[in-house]
Amino acid sequence: MSLYLIVFVVIGASALAMAWLPKWLERFSFSYSIVFVALGYLLYMLPLGLPEPDPLRENEAALRLSEICVIITLMGTGIKINRRFTLKNWAVPFRLVSWTMLLCIAAMAFMGWWWLGLSLASALLLGAAMAPTDPVLAADVQVGPPSDEVEDHARFSLTAEAGLNDGMAFPFTWLAIALAIHGVEPTEWLGRWLAYDLLYRIVAGVAMGYLMGRLLAYLLFRLPKQTRFPETHDGFVAIAATLLVYGLSEMIHGYGFIAVFITGLTIKNIERDYEYHRELHDFTDQIERILLVVVLLLFGGSVARGLLDSLTWQGAVAGGIFVLVIRPVAGMLGLWGTKIPLREKWVISFFGIRGIGSIFYLSFGLQEAKFAEPDQIWSIAGFIILLSVLVHGILATPAMNYIDKRRTPSDLKVK
């Protein structure tokens, strides 16, 4: 039987199931991500000859698949956020992508270097890859499709964090690459990293995203009202804009992830046409779910084929500490002094879900430079992602239901 046709059947049947699974699983309070990882594991235990799922041996495939999945999700993430962009409104997400993320990077890197015996570059790469909250797998704790409803603090903060956190994660991925190439002597890399990887790339990504967002909003909403320029309501515009903005941003060496998110956010802030924004969001969501099925099946398959073979008990403990202790504590420290109900602070702090974005950062780092202990890095990262899928996937729905039941109208106010 043709492998080509088997792949078609597997992806088609799995993607078809995605149309009903989220609704079916609501009563059981766990995420469909768990189902597809388990299915991938089972499929790769069978002698079907499915494509190689190991991200270490198929680094380019892992990099590109995770990349396209993340950028499409980021466009939808920017479009669905209702809260106006002001420093006051976005104070909590900025705390999460600065203090909280820096603490997570530092803690994971320190554990990797001091306790697990990784080289400094490898430990930093692991910390940078594990620190960001994933925009793809965090749907259960994020805001819903575009609407005129007031967003609660927990969902808004986790959604905005997932969109913004690449601005802090990517520079530290580049720092790990610099250490791997040049060593620890700062004169070899510090100046370029500060000026180029940290400052220029972030500014370029934000600028490209904002300018393209304004241009696209003008073409979509303003120009048809002022001239005979044809009006469109096609949802695929969101995917076209994603590819265009990402490509342009990367051409000028800006961070394309930031640019795509800022583009979606700018379009939403300039024109609050909820009906068309819903169309744009829904189209990205549908494409995202097909890609997510593929990535989750491959991740489950990689576990079946030995992704965790190099995992030591120390690495497993470190992964558990990171998910269950470091992220929640770093989140609470980052939210110190904010006037958000304590129960929502704990939800925001705990649900820093790890997933597809982490796969991208590891694949990217390992493509750009030669790191020591790549097998161990992937084993620890794979364990953390698997643990996050299980723990957060089981607890997300009950936790969000809990805070929804106890929320009062005053809790929704920005304070």
C-alpha cells in the first residue's frame, strides 16, 4: 500500500475528528491535544512506515512545520484580542513577557548548566525555548473569537503574552547561538547581540507589523468606502497577510513572529468590524487546526520512536520543577502589585503552556549552530512539552470554569 495514501488517510481522518472532538471532550475536561499525541504514539508503534518523526534527525522539517503553524496562529491571536492597546490595558502581558519570562529563562538555563551538566550555550537554548507561552496549544485558556465582549484578565493576559513573548524569547535564542559559535568571551558577541539581535530585530519586527497592519486595514476597510476599490470579505486574506508580513519582516532581519502578531492587533485596533474580523480569525483557526493535528501526531510519534531515550531522572525532575514550580512562581512574582483577583493571578501564572513554539526555537537554534548534547536537549524539551500537554490539558477547563463562576463585574475592570 502506498505510504503517500496512508499519510493522506491518517491526516484526513484526524483533521476530520478535530471538527467534533473539542465539543465532545468538554464534558471530560481535558484537551484534544492529549488525544492526538496519544494517537500519534499509537500509530508510530505500528509497522505503517510513516514519515520519520524525530525532530533531531529531521530538523529542517520540524523547523518549517512549527514555523508555519506558529505564524498562522499569531495572526489569529492578534485579530481576536478585543482590548485596546494602551500601556495601562497591557500592563500585565508586559510584565509576563519581561520579568516572568526572564526569570523562567534564567532558572531553566541555570538548572541545565549547574545541575544537568549541559554546556552554557545548550542550557541557555533550552531556557529560551521553554520560556515562551505557546500561542498554538493554549486555546483552552485564551480569549475566544472576535466579539464586543469584555475580556477577563486571565484569558486576555495569557493570549497577549502568547502573542508578545517572542520578543524576549528570540533574542535569547540568538544569545545561545552566539555562545555556541564564539564561546563565553563577551567581546566576541555582546555588542552585536545588544544592538542587533535584541534592539534592532525587535524594533524592525514591531515597525513592520504596525506599518503593514495600517496598510492592510486601509485596503480592507477605508479605501473601499472612499473610492471604487473593490471590497472583500474573504477569510483567506488573513493567511495571505501572514505570509506577506512574515516574509517582509524576515527580509529586513526583524522578528517575523512579532510582526505578524502586531499586524493582526493593528488591524483589529484600527477597524473594529467584528463580523469581518471573525471571518479572518475563523479562517486562520481552521488552517491552524489542520497543521496542529499534523504536529501533534508527529510529536506523539517522536515519543514512540525514542525522543525521550536520553532523558535522565534528573532531567525529568528539572522538567517537572520548571512546569509546576518555576513558571507559577515567576508568574506570581511578575504580577506582584497588580490589582487582579488572586485566583486569576494563579491561573495566569500556572498556565504557561509549552508546545509548538518551543519546537521551533530548538530546531532554529540547532540549525544555526552546533550545540553539545542535542539529544539531551530534545529529551528534556520533549518531556516538558509532554508534561505541559497532559497537566495543562487536564486542568485548563476546570480552572477556567472555576474563575468564571466566581468572577464579579468589577473583576473585569482594568485597574
